[in-house]
Amino acid sequence: NRMQGSESKMQKMLRLEDLFKNPEYLQVLYFLAKENPRKTGDFIAQKLGINKELAEKILLDIAYFQLARNESQNGFTLTDEGLAMLYNFHKNYAEKPN
């Protein structure tokens, strides 16, 4: 099917809002907020019980949006912007009663 072939070539663009809708991304963001600074994908994967590849993908995605800074071999650190966005998310969504 031609349609399936073209869909497999097109990758869905990740949006900033998507990060805050995904529990695994939120778990990593909260972990970085608590454990800052400089945490590696290996360390995060081990502590959160997720695979290393997923942890590294999440870290690279949040770094792309400048929510974390990749400090080379030293790991990732949540940026001030990342901390502020996580705080606003938590304040506006996580703390609101249903």
C-alpha cells in the first residue's frame, strides 16, 4: 500500500505540549528537578526502571526544547526554563482537584 509506505517515512513531529502529556517524560522531568544537576541517561534509567535508550531519547527531546542542558559526558541538567515550565504544569494541572 502506497499510503503505508509514505506514512512510515514521515515522522510525527514532537511538540512541546506532548512532553507534558506523556507520563514517562514527566517522570524524567520531575526526577531531574529533584536530582539536578548533571544526571546521565544510564543513571536515570536505572533509578526510574526504564530502559537506557528510552531515557536517552527523552533527555535528548527535552534538551531540544531547552528544558534541559546536555553537559556532554557529565549528563543532563534541568534549565531554569525547564524548571519553570514543570512548576507551572504542576501548579496548573497536577495540583488541581478533579
